Amino acid sequence: MQLTSKNVDRERDKLLFSIYKRLSQAYEKHGNYKEALKYDQLKDKVESRISDSQKYHEIKELNIKYETAEKELEISRLNKEFEAAQYRRILSITGFLLLTMLLATLFLYERTKKLKKSREALLMADRMKQKDLEHQAFYNETKQCLVRNYLDGLEAERIRLARELHDNVSNQLVVLKMEIERREKLHPIAQSVADLHTEVRNISHGLMPPVFQYATLSEIIKDYVYQQNLKGNILFTAVISPEDYNWETVPSELSIEVYRILQEAIGNAIRHAETGEVDIVLKVVDGILMLDIADNGKGFVVGEQKAGLGLRIIEERAEAINGTLEIQSEINKGTVVKLQVAL
């Protein structure tokens, strides 16, 4: 520990006092009283200085104690004033809190009454909303059943017409063709009848639903595109992805509806769009089956004209399988029919 300069001086004086005292005693013992007196006087000066220093320190300590006592008294007084101010503040805060609690109680009471009325009104509104939802669900279910019955009836009518064309009209055309061929001059007419017979058979096959237990949706679409390209009037292309997708996992009921939507969309393009090309894209992404049919025909303004029978049938079939249908078209820029349905 490092000493202060005053402490060093005091220690030095004590050492000098001891040295002077011993020197004085030594000289007195040897009879050198002059030197003994000299060191005795130096000893007295050092002793006086030590005594003054001690008195200074005592006075200083007394002053420090006095100042400390005054500060303690002042601190005690300030503490009492602070405690009194705190007590007054606590009283004020307590009064304010009591008043606030009273006002809050009154406010909560009124608020509770209003909330009770609002809750009753909300419960009534929820009941009415629930009733509306039940009615809407019943309406949607009824509509779904009607659409399903309509499509089932349409499919049955297609099958009936296909059988009529194949069993009656087609057979009668064959008989008529054979009768005409017996007469040599009527050979051109026989060729026309043969062409008509082929067309009737194509219509019959188109009306009959595909046999999806023997072929997948992708295979039937590829065959359909191939058959359309044989006619040579319009160029059809089909892109199916992913190539390694297991199309056998697509339910046959869903495949039939998707195929019928494809037929209706292409039929509309052939009859109304004056198109030269039709592009078909069939793909599956993240469990969603997507079918796009795009033509480069004359197009139309979506929403400006009433939807024809073909578009209504497409919309109803998409709704029957819980799919989403989007039709994009512009004048002279063609039409795109987009179908999405979850697998």
C-alpha cells in the first residue's frame, strides 16, 4: 500500500526522534554533553513536530466526525421529508386508484350490458348465417346432383345415338352401297355412300365413351389426335408430361369427363373458330391435372356474347368434377381453354 506524503513525514519524524534520542543518550554517556544537548534539542523539535501533527490529525478527525454527524442529520431530515412526501403521494395515488376503479367498474358494467346485447345479436346472426350456409350447401348439392344427372343422361343419349348409327344407319348404308355397286353407272354414288358410311362410323365411335379400362387418358388423347390428323383439315399436336407419369392412377370417371371436355372444346374450335392448328397440353403438376386446348382461330371477346351450348356443357362437366375452368380469347388471336382438377 502506497503511503501519502504526510504519513511519510510523520514516520520520518518518529525515526528521527528515535535516532536523536539515542545519539543524545550516547553522547551523554560518553560525557560529551555539548553534542548530547544538541541532539536533545533536535529531539525536542522533532517531538514538538510530532505532537503538532498528532493534534492536527485529532482536530481533523473531529472535524470529519462533526461533518459526518451534520450530514447524517441532514440525511435523516431529508429521509423524513421524503417519507412524508411518499406518504402524501401514496395517499394521492390510492385515492386516484379508488376513483379509477369506481369509474372502471361503472364502465365495465355498462360495457358488459352492451357486450351481452352484442353477443346475443352475434349469436342470432351466426344462426342465420348457419342457416344460409345449410341452404347454400343443400342448393349446391342439389345443383351438383342435377348436373351429374344431366351429364349421365347426355352420356346415355350419346351411347344410344352411337348404337343407332352403328346398328341401323350404318348397316342400311352398307346395304345401299352394295345395291348401288351392282349397277355400274352408279359407282360414283357408291363412293359417296362409302364416305358417308365412314363418317357415320366416326361419329358413332366419337359418341361412344372411351374404354378406359383398356387404355389410359394419355393414350386415348394421343389416339384422338391421330384420328383428327387423318382428316387433314386441321393440324393437331399433343404434348403430354411427365412422360413417366402413371396415367393408370387417374380414375376412369374423371378421365371420361376430361376427354369429353377435350372433345367439346375441339368441336367448338372446328365449328366456330376457323382454326388451322390446335395444340393440346396434358400434364400433372403437384397432384393437379391440367389440360390446355389452344387454337389459332378468329377468337372472340370473352363475356360479350352469350355462351353457346358447347361452352355450357364444358362448364357443367368441369363443375361436375370440382375442376376450375378458364377461357382466354382475343379477336384474331385464338382461344385457350384451361382446365385444372385435383387428382
